[in-house]
Amino acid sequence: MKKYNIHEAKTNLSKIISMVQEGETVHLAKAGKIVAEVKLVKEQKKRPFPFGKYRDQISITEDWDSKEVNQQIADSTMQEDIEDPNSPEEVDGKIHPKYK
């Protein structure tokens, strides 16, 4: 295991990366105290997404993008008590300074 101070590590970064790629672990020190460890990252295998995994759980009707369906979705998700985020906010009966 090799140890470099921060200045040496900056100067020898390419060398350190080559050492790590060869399987060596390198310690970085500041004022003689090890503050970091540089080691090879194991390549993570990308798991393939199984095509059609949710085929039986999702259904899309032919009118999925019609005005009527969009309105039904909007009506079912809208809440009457939602406040307008652009309206002035009152605190103790006074309008908040950011809205003046």
C-alpha cells in the first residue's frame, strides 16, 4: 500500500490511477494523517430490464389521450383547498414583504 501526501497526489495523479487500475490501494495523507483511500471500484453489472414485465398490470385504453379522459383525471386529482402559490401571503394580518 502506497501513501502520498496531497501535494504529491496532485502531481502524480495519473501514476496513482494506473496503480489503482492494477489493483493497488493508495492512501492520501494530509499533515501525515491518512484522510482518504483510493481503490479500484468493482464494475457493477447492469441488470437488464425485462421487457414486458408489467404487461399484465397496466392497461391503456384507446381513448387514453382524449379530452374527456384528461378532464376526468384532472377532476379526480384536483383539490379545492389548494392555494394559489402566487397569491400574497398574510402573516398576522399583514402581507408578507416578499409580495409587496
